[in-house]
Amino acid sequence: MPFCMNCGQNLPDGAKFCFACGTPINSNSNTSRQQEWAGKLIQCPSCGEILRSFEPICSFCGYEIRNAKASNSMLELSQKLSQAKSDDERIIYIRSFPIPNTKEDIIEVMTLSASNMVDNYQEEISQAWQMLFERAYQKAKIMFGASPEIQKSYEYFENNIKKFQIMQEQKQKELHSRQLRQAKKEKHDKRNLLKKEKRQYADIQKERKYEFFNKHKEGVKYLFAIGTSLLMIFLGFLPFMLDEIKHNNKVKKLESTVKQIEEYIDNEDYDNARIKANQLILSDNWSSEEEKKWDNIRNSLLDIINEKEALSQGKIKVNFNYKDIIKNNYSDVKEKLLQQGFTNITLSPIDDLVTGWITKDGQVEDVTIDGRTDYEKDTYISSDAEIIIYYHTFKEKE
């Protein structure tokens, strides 16, 4: 319907003047109102009825809606992920992905994040998908409230987060199993090395005996030949021979003690095994080479006892000390502890950073194990010991 360009009054078709203000109507001018639409209306391709969000069937004519296209932002994210050269790049793309504004796009982000969190499980990438879901969910609640579609997406996420936690637990169990197998292999290797050293020592003793008798064989014959006077010379060697016999008896006693210690270890009687191992102390008249050898045997047995006893108690051998992990990034420290087999790890941020120039964001300030920081390398700590990682970070923006 035409209208007056001066006062806006609706006019009948063919009017020459406005009956309200008297302004002449130019038939060549465009007197029709123009309308501009904000946004996009989605219509049923069958009857033209305007469709609401998530409507798979037209409520007016019953036409089934198909061929819905993915949003451009999600297509762009998929392309970036497929072109990424490393997992670190994929994590950056996921964490920096901007959340769209429409309900359909936000729910698509939530659904994709919850699904990818458990599909092709990789812990750091799965955590990035989890963060993306939580960002999208918070924005959806602010913009659209607790709509049924958003709640269904969150229920789907909750089911997948349980699967995610199960996968994490399985990974920890696999890591612990590998550590046990490695410890068993190391114990087997140490035992073989100990047996090898015992055989080598026995060969040395045999060689010494052989050399001794060969060296004095002619002397013994000569003593018998020259009579009593030379017999006295022979008797001069007798104390040395007696010392050699006494020495060999001591060696056999030590070897017997080692065998008894191994039996105690096999029977998991670690207290008696440790007592016997500490009794492997040499008396006088031993060469420095022999003392060093038996010191190594004793220390090796004590290491085996301590390691076996710790593993039976669910403890883990720490391969770092307090100074090794301070000032590192907290995520690296956490991953290192998880790889060790520790399960009770808590992150405690210290939001005191302003610029982050000197102290970096995520830099570890302190790490306590059961409230202590005086732990040393190669000590044994329970796998479920409470570990708290304190690290610096920026204050949250209000």
C-alpha cells in the first residue's frame, strides 16, 4: 500500500494528493515501505513455514528436514586440526577456539567436544576438549538458560567424562604394571650379575690355588730330598698355607650367608634378609680388591631388599629430588609424577603474578609429599601419598 512521503499516512491506490496533509503524490516515486530483516529466517522447503531451532520435522505440514549443514566455524576448526603438525598445535587450536553465538552452533561445539574427549583418547588433547565443552556450556547457560537441548548435551558430557576418568585410571594401572615388570627385570639382572661375580671369584680362587701349588711344587720335592734342615724351610710356608685355608673357609661362609639372604628375599622375610646382609663384613687380612667386591655384593643385596620390600608395600622409587622440579612448569611436573605412578596429585595455584616477566605463568613454587619437602632421590614413597603442586599464575579477571 502506498503512503505519504511527508506525513506517512497510508493512501489508497491511485491517489494524487494526501488527504491528510495535501502533499502531491508523485506516481514515479517509490512510496512503498521497505523492510530489512536482522538475521536469517529458516523456512520449510515444502510449505514455507518458519522453523524453530532443532526442529527435524515441520510442525505445520510434517515435512522431514534433511541436509543440515555444519557451521563454518566448526568446519574451520576441523580443517585446522587435520592440518596440525603436532599434538601441541591441536591443543592450541582447541583451547583458543571462539565459542559461536547461536544455540545450534554452541550445542554442536558441546556435542563435538564431549565426543572427542573419549574418542582416540590422548590425555592432554582430551583435557583440551573438556575445557572447550565447559566454556561452551557456560556461555549456553548465560545466553539461553537451562533449555532441554543444552541439558541433554550436558548429560551426554557427564557420561563421557566418566569414560574419560576410567581411561585415566587404566593408564595409571598400565604404568604401574610396567614399573613392576621393570623392577622384576632389574632384580633378575642383579641376581644374574651376583652369580656371575661369584663364579668369577671361585675361578680366581682356583687359579690362585693352582699357581700356588705349581710355584711350590719343586720346593716341596726339594724339602723332602734335603732332609730335616730343608723341612724347616717348608714349615716356614705352613702358616701361609693355613692362612689360605682359613681365608677360603671365610669365603665359603660368606657365600653361604649370601645364599641364605637370597632365600629370605624369596620368602619375603625382608627383616632377616637385611640383618644377614649387614653381617657381610670382612675381617682383617683381605685384599682391597676383595673388600671392594664384597662391599658391592652387600650393597647390591641391600638395594634388592629395599626395592622388593617397597614394591610389596605399594611404594615407588622416586627418581628425582626436591631441587629437580622446583621452577619447572606445573603441568610438566604433574606429568612426571603420573609417569612415576603417583595417583593422589593436587594442583594449588598461587594467583600472585602481575606481568609474568620474572616468574613465569605456571612456574612451580613448591611441591610437598605428605606435607614434606625434604624428600631425596632414590627414596621410596607410597604411590597414593598426597602430593600438592603449588604454582604461580595470574589473578582471574573479574
